[in-house]
Amino acid sequence: MKAFENYEVWWVTGAQLLYGGDAVVAVDAHSKEMVDGLNNSGNLPVKVVYKGTANSSKEVADVMSAANNDPRCVGVITWMHTFSPAKMWIHGLQQLHKPLLHFHTQYNAEIPWDTMDMDFMNLNQSAHGDREFGHICSRMRLRRKVVVGHWTDPEAQKHIAVWQRVAAAWADSQDMLILRFGDQMNNVAVTDGDKVEAEVRLGYHVDYTPVSELMEHFKKVADSDVDALVETYFKEYAHDAELEDKQTEGYRKVWNAAKAELALRSILTAKGAKGFTTNFDDLGTQDITAPDFVGFDQIPGLASQRLMAEGYGFGAEGDWKSAALYRTVWFMSQGLPKGCSFLEDYTLNFDGKNSSILQAHMLEICPLIAEERPRLEVHFLGIGVRKSLTARLVFTSKPDNGVTATVVDMGNRFRLIVNDVKCIKSKPLPKLPVASALWIPQPDFEVGAGAWILAGGTHHSCFSYDLTPEYWEDYAEIAGIEMLHINKDTTIAGFKNEMRWNEVYYMLNKSLYL
Ligand code: MN
């Protein structure tokens, strides 16, 4: 899969010299065969590279240190072929700063009942060795994923594939730069937070970027490039024929929206940023009638929609946590078919057991989740510093199951809140020309929405049809942050208890959090 071709995960086999050199030679051959088998399965998005057997403390420390220092390596898979005394893993595991997956598997599948002898036993000892290794990981309080299953089993391979995608996205977020054009929307609490802690804990960096700097890029956009992009819009999206009439206000708005997109892409590229936030009150010169006006004539919503589809993180109203999280969602789900988007809880639809929440935004929903071909439209938008006709893509999203997620800052920790949701068919919204989704939070509207609010969840979240809760479990484990998962089994009473227990856990067990 092309998206992850710059990454690899390393496989290190635990062994020892107790059984003699011949045994290690056999272990080595088995390991190679298993790694080849995984790579040839077609189920893994990231290549597995076999790094040999580790037979001593020094060999373990050397390979872990090399894993840290190789930018291609996004994580390490360990497997104890034979009994591998785990004290020899201590120094290496202390050094490892990349995601760890412990694969509890075995070279041999079924016991050869009639022929099994002690030599065979010694070569198929992961039942034994993986417990010794698991103990030292638990003893050292190491965060890791444990996958159990035969290496040829597609189910086991799928669990590894999930972890690989999360590990790759984790690597991507470690040098992630998010540009904030303007600040938070004034007085909004839930989208704000501790940017220093975010960099310590989650890796990404958030930079204030003056809108005047963005406008320097805007000024340099060539008209011919704008013309070409407008042509692309008309080819890609359904639209009224009159929108192509260059004499109309509608065409002028589409043209200006395309220029805004080129300016945003230009500054994102120049700074090597992976995401951005906007603020509808800060779009250039405040007074649009000023003789020296330089600014966007409308909220750059169409640009945000298209840049999200390209993989740029986006958060509206200065929401940098959502911008970073959306980039991670997009990155993890590369090559998966159904799509993802930044969304906002917009309005409630009370309808008994089918009560649901309309997800939308003023403009900024990613077209990757569209059910039909998006429609390019221009309508008046009366919010923010520009009250103006504004270009946008309009569509409804696919009815299907998905998962939405958000990160909030609880003051002493980040909390990841994940909710399984069921997207249902929405009715037409002729007077609300924005992209939208309509979903029933699981286990139902009452408990799902109630739990989300009790957890302090945002009105903004990052939604995906493709990612399952397992991705978020792996992400929270790698990041070392709290995860609350609202799903079919959630009850309010149980959820409240979980939050109370977590409160104590993160207060008392600071060492685990760190
Ligand atoms: Mn919003």
C-alpha cells in the first residue's frame, strides 16, 4: 500500500543460547519465514523487517536503540520463539521510545502429537517465553499491544494491521505542525487547552500564524492558477450551469474561494504544516471597503473542505486539538474506502428510539464522507467578520456505522472520548445548504449523548467510517492518555464509575501517565 511505503516496523525474535547454536539457527529460519508470511499476506499496510534474534541483554539494547534512531521504523514487534529470560530485555525496553507490539504466536500451528519430542518442544516455546516477556513488560509498566494468534491467521494479522496504521500515524504526529490563523473563538473553553502538554504528550506543535502572513501568500497567487483550479471545481463537482457565467457574483465568489485555497496550500507547503485552524473573525483587513484591503472576502470553507480531503488537519474556530486529531484520523485511514471528516454537533432531532444528532458545520465538512457527488453552491453566510455570499460543497453522508472521537484537556490530563455512531439517512434540507451527516450515538441517543456530555466532550469531533474502536485503543495506549469509549454496552451508572476511577488512577499513578 503506497501510503505507508516510507515506513516499516521491526520484528525482533527473543531467544537464548541455552539450547545451542543449532537451535538459534532454526529459530532464525523460522522467524524469517514468519515475517515473509506476514508481508506476503496482503493484510499488513506497513512492511515488517526482520532484525534477527536477540540472545543477550546487549543485543536487545542494540536493536532497540537502533529502532529509536531509524526514522523509517515506526514500531517494534517482539516474539519469544523460545524461552527468553526477560531480565535481558530490561535495558533495551527502557530505551525503546517507539510503539511496542508483543505478538504471542508460535511457528508451529498444531501439536504433532505422535512425533513431538523435547527438541521440538524447545523450538516451540513461546507459550513459555511470551509469558516471561509479558511479565517484564508489566513489571516495568510498559504500554504495549498484545496480539494473540497464529501468524498465518488473518484475524491476528488484522490486529497487527490496526496497530501498524496507528503507529504510522503516531510517527506522523511527532513532527506535526499545526498553523493557527488567529486564535480560539473568544471564550470557548472546550476547544482550547495546554499546547505545551500537547507537544510533550502527543508530539505535535501548534504555531500562531498571523493572518497577515497568510495574506502575503494570498497576494502572490497567480490568476492563471486560480482559473485552472476553478475549472477543476467545475469538473469535479455538480453545479448549476449559471455558476460558470463569469459575469455573475456566484462565479466571482467561486473564483475568490479558489484563490483562498491556493493561498492556504501555499503557506501550509512553505511551512511544512500538516494542519491548520481558522477563525471566522480574522480573515484579513477587517474593513472590506478599506482602499488597502487585503483579505478573504468569505470564510474559506470550500478550501478547508478540499484540504481536509487531501489530508490536512482542520479545526474550525481555532480548534487546534481537532485539527491535529483529524490529520491523525486521515493518516491512519489512508487507503481505506469510506472516508472521514471533522464534524460538529449541530442540532438535535427528537424522534423516540430513532432520536439523532445532525452533524454539520457552517461549511467545513470533508467530502470524503459524501454519499453522492458533492455539489458546488454559493449561498449567503451571515456569521463572522464577512457576512457574504460564500462558496461551499453540499452533500449528505453515507448511511453506515462509524466511530467519532475527540480529545479534551481535563487540566491534569488529556482525555480521548470515542463514541460508536450509526449514520442514518437524512431528509433533504433545502434551506440549510451545508454538508451534513445524521447519526444516532450508541448505545442510543439518550445514553450516548448523556455520556458524551458527562465526559466533557466537545461539540467538534473527528469521525471515520473506517476506523474501529481498536484503533483508538491502540492510539490511547501509545500516547498514554485516558480513553473513554461510549458503545453498545455503556450505561450511565457504569460510565460515571469509570470516570471516577480514572480520576483517581490519573491522580495517584502519575508515573503511569508519564
Ligand atoms: Mn464549530
